[in-house]
Amino acid sequence: MLQRFLMVVAFVSVTVIMPGFAVAEDPPPPLPVEPTGIIETLPKRYPPEWFLIQDSAFFHMSDGKVYVIDTSKETVGDQVQGMFNNSLMGNILQIPSRGEIMSIETFHSRGTRGERIDVLTIWDTVNLAPVAEVMLNSGDRFMGMPQRVVLHALNDDRWLAIFNFSPSTSVTLVDLDQREVINTIAIPGCSFIYGNGEMSFSSVCADGRMLSVSLNADGTERSREHSEPFFDSDDAPIFERPARVGDIAYFPTFDGQVHPVALTGAPAKPMAPWPLYGQGEEAWAPSGIGIDGEDDLGRIYFLMNPEANGVDGMHNAGGAEIWVFDPETRKRVQRIPLQEWGLTFAVSRGTEPKVLVTNPIDMSVELYDGLSGDFVRKITGFGQETPLYLWGSR
């Protein structure tokens, strides 16, 4: 038996070393040396099919991010165009004329503790690189769910207005050319910023009125005026985030109405409200985080919940459909049934609008055709965790 075993070992050994009996292929040639120092760039103004997806990193908020996504592509590798950071529930604003994205952020000197630093970070759209910072008064800036009414460009895009909530309310003006704060204006009892001409802004107040503030050329306050009350904060509150077409902002209400407000220069002028629902649809009402939008065709969009009207606490639950209206005729022109429940959405610019919706079930985003209402594709796997606010490129 031992002799037979030794013969087998010898045969195998000879076989391995004999020519023509190689046990493995020759190793592949080394990879070529890759060039370094190459920096890809993006267009100064993003195409209409691109969206900004703001992931607030809800469970570790200092790691918030904004992804630039091309929704016309089919694979993740082609969809992701870039990313930049946005720390601690910041808000962003695209200013196409400047080729810049404004980003309000908060940091602490020891990461999660220490001295608080509030800053306006200015990113350029071509390189997605920070090009400037403006230090803000620590502890003033609004820190809450991202939304469109926290930042607004004024004075032909030379100033940035920033809403503060500390809990007193005010608006800080930043000169974007000089990169410095020029003034802070108190707006007690009122909140958020709605553009109302180049040199004025409005805010919505808890007593149901709109405050309008006009500014001088140096950023100081020239005048202020309140409108008449147009909603009841207790019995029929409005969402603070309106859809807007031209100079008219359309504020939806918790009970399925919409209040138009003309913002053609101070003062703001509330107009007659009208219902979003028709006969037999009285249970429907707006609901969600990013609940409204508008397109370049002059239409307005609302995320609608079939059980929200009259149910306390349902205004943030999200919705099953997006309803599209012609505000001139006050008629619904499109219903977009969603594949899954929707939490927030954004509309692209252009004559062929697309609608991007956050699906809170798996935190993906889903694309729909704004004209036909057809589902186009699901976009996921690009690193998102909690994409709680979406922005169409501007």
C-alpha cells in the first residue's frame, strides 16, 4: 500500500512539472497607470431632467447630503452626477443667474458638541465645490424640515434673505457679492419668506394675516404693512408652503381649500379661496412634507390624501395621488395615481414636466410624467437614506 501511494505522488509531481502540463494560466498583464488630477465638471445650469435630492440623514443629521441626479438615465452610475454636504437639517436655494447653490448649515467645534457655528455655504454648480462662506449669528437660523420658504433671493439676486427662528422670528439679509451680512429684520409673530417684488418680502402670521416688508437700497427697512386676515389658524390652518405661478402664491389648507395671495409688491393681497376637491371627494386633502409645486405651463400640483380632511394630525402623513390644477379656471386637469405612497415631491421645469416623488416605504424616489401621469422609473441605490425634500433643477 505504501509503495502504491509513493508511486501516485511521484506521478503527480512529474505531471505538474512536465512541459505542457501548466496548472494555471499566465498572470494577466499589469493594468495601465491611471491618470490623476482629472476633475469632472457639470453645466453651469443643470438640464430640466436633473433633480436635487436632499437627504437630511434624519438619524445622524450632521451627515446630510444633496445628490444631483439625472432622472433621464436608467442606471445608478449614469444617474448620479454629483453630491455635496449639507450639515444638520440645512436648507438650500439654487440661484441659476449666479451659478451657485446657497446652503445653510450648522457645525459644532467638537463634532456633536462644543461651540455652535451657523454658516451660509455657497457652492458653485460647475464643480460642486464650496466657493465662499458667510458666518451667521449662532443659534438664529431656522432648523427644521427643509422647505422652499426659508431662503429667497432679492435685489436682482444680489441679496439672500434667510429666515430665522430662535424662537423669535427674523430675516437676515446677506450681500452675495460682498459675502457679508448687511441687516437682520425682526418679524414678530410671522414666519418664512415669500418674494414680493425685488425689494420686499412677505411672511405669514399666526393671526391669519400676511406681513409685507419693503427694503431700502442699503438693506434697511423702509416700511411694513399687514394684510387683512384670510385664514383661521385654529379652525382652518394653511400649509406655509404654497405652490406659486408668477406673482400669485397658492396656499393649501388642512381641509382641502386653497387660498391665493397676490405678491406683486407690498402689501400682499389675499384673494378668494376655492376647494381642491369635487363632489364626493370631500375626504381628500393635501398631506405630506413637500406637498405642492408648479410647472412652466402655469399649472399647480398638490399631494393629496384620501382620508386627511378633518382628521387631526393627518396633514403630514403623505398621499396616494398628485392632483394638477389650472389655477386660472380652478379646474383639476390631471390626476397622477402613485405606485406607492408619496411623502414629498418636486416638479421639473420645461414644457414636458416630470414629477419626482419620495416613496417613504423604501426611501426610493419615483419618476412620473407630468403630462400623462404615467410612471417612468424608480431611482434607488445611490446612497440615500431619508430623501425628505426634493428640488427640480432651476
